[in-house]
Amino acid sequence: MTNASPTKAEGQSLWLPAPQGDLLTDGDAGRRALALPAAFPLPHLIRQAGEQASWRFVNFFTAEVENDNTRRAYFRAVCRFDAWCQSHGFSLHQLQPFVVAAYAKELKETHHPQTVKQHLAALRMLFDSLVVGQVLPHNPAASVRGPKYSTKKGKTPILTAQETRQLFEAIDTSHLIGLRDRALIGVMVYSFARVGAVVAMKVEDFYPTGVKWKLRLHEKGGKFHEVFAHHNLVDSLHAYLQAAGIREDKKGPLFRTSEGRSHKLTESAMTRHDAIRMIKRRAQDAGVSDRIGCHTFRATGITAYLQNKGTLEFAQKLACHESARTTGLYDRRDEEVSLDEIEKILI
């Protein structure tokens, strides 16, 4: 395993080497962190604060933030704050609570409250890390409160049961890619699975237990969540696996990318970005709303389950939610009731 040290040029960003599984080390201080993506510059605030701040920043985004999606979101938040500080002439050691509060107030004018909360959470965690590393004497974001926000219903667009069937029926399953796409969407609908958990599945994660079949989902935090597979989903997955000829490749990815328009699969797993592009394309072909996304099928499945006398308690368990309140955000049963009541206004 080779070691690489970050290089620094006068007036330029401190760049980190491309991710190749190697460790990024500093021979003098013995500091080590995982390599970050290529062309990943340190923010101006951090770069100007010196080497110690730079290493704490690297450690924060590699060792302390585990989830890839969270890492990307937090990095965007930090970069936006960095640009704001540059435009107002603030350095890292000049930051005080009133500075962060002014930034948050300005952010509220153009962004959703949840976005503001996420940005503040990113700053708090980063500054906490800098305090632990003795870069800052205190956390300037610790006392800054985000906007109050409460909701009882999520904003994820959903499909009706009829629209979902319409989407499935519009998929051409005469070739392998159609079978793959139907199966992938089916896993999200029938198991309430997150797209990240679905694209991370291996072939062995669809397996028999007696006469029934189960799915093993790779959830957040390295957790595995096992659920029984709906009979419609079992049929779709068997058809896909037989056509793909990958049933014996137990350790290989279940849902794989295709080679252009050849209708042939590669050995590479699909990403969530591949999945959303596929869903947008399938929605357009089926004539359903193009506003839907991967999370649509999670909300659609939960709503359909509850409409058919399912319990919120089991929906929470199946969706792998920590709180029933979170599951309730996906329940859209009252939308149809509300519309029926509105139509009673006979004027």
C-alpha cells in the first residue's frame, strides 16, 4: 500500500489524491485519513487556517461522517458557508455565533427550513471536530438555532395503485433490461425499501426460506433488514434472474448496469443515479407523472398497504423506521378523503 502526502502550492487549493483505496498520510505528524475524491479542494476558511485545520477537516469528512449521501450534503453546506464568509471577509478564527446566525437568517430567505437545519447541523458537527482538534476555542454554531419546522405529511409525490400498475404494464419485458427495471421498481414498492438499499443488494440477498422467499436489504449504518417477498415480486425477480443468467453469481450485484443499448448486463452494480434516470424514463413511457422519484415507490407502497387495512406499527417495522411518526409522513390516505369532502361544496 502506497502513501501519498497532500501537496500545497502558494495561492492554490490543497488537493487530495484520487481514491484508490490507499491511505493519505503525513509522515511528520503521523496523521492518517481515507483518500477523498479527486479534485476535492479544501474550503478557503480551512486552507487559510493552516495545516492542523486542514487535517481536522480531512478527518471529519472521512472518519467522522460515514454515510456517503450525508458526506456529500454536508460538504455542499460547508462550501456554501465558506463562499458566504469569503464574500463578507470572515476568517475561521473570526467566526462568532452572531456570524453564523446572520448566515442562517440570510439562508432562510431562499431555502426551505429543512435545508437551513441541515446546513446548520453540518456546521455544528464540523466546528465540533475543529474544537476537539484544538483548532477553535469554541463552536460558533453551537448556540445558533435553526427555524422551527413541523409537518405531519411528507412532500414525496406518490402514485395510486392504478398508476403503479400502469407503470408496470408499460415496461417492455420482452428483453432483459425491462425485466431488470420491473424487478427493481417492484422491490421498492413491495418492501418499502430505500433505493440505496436496493442497488446494494447482491444476488444472494434474494433467497428461499422453505416455500417462501425473502429479501435482505442493506440499510443505513451497515444494518441488514430482512423481509418476505410479495408473490408478484418473487415472480418478477425469478424472471429477471433467469434471463440474466446470474443466479449462481451469489456475491455479484443483483441489479447491474447495461452496455449501452445492447440489452446486455455488465458486472457493475447500478447506482441510485442510474435508478432515478431509469424511473424518469419509465414514468414518461407510461404516461404517469414525471415528478416521481425513487422515494415515490416507498411512499406508494406504504400508502397502499395502509389503505388495505394494514397497521402503522407493521408498516414502521417493514420500512425500518425508528419512529412511527416518520412512517406516518408517507401515509397519504387522507388525501382522497379530503378531495371527496371538498367536492361536497356544491356551488
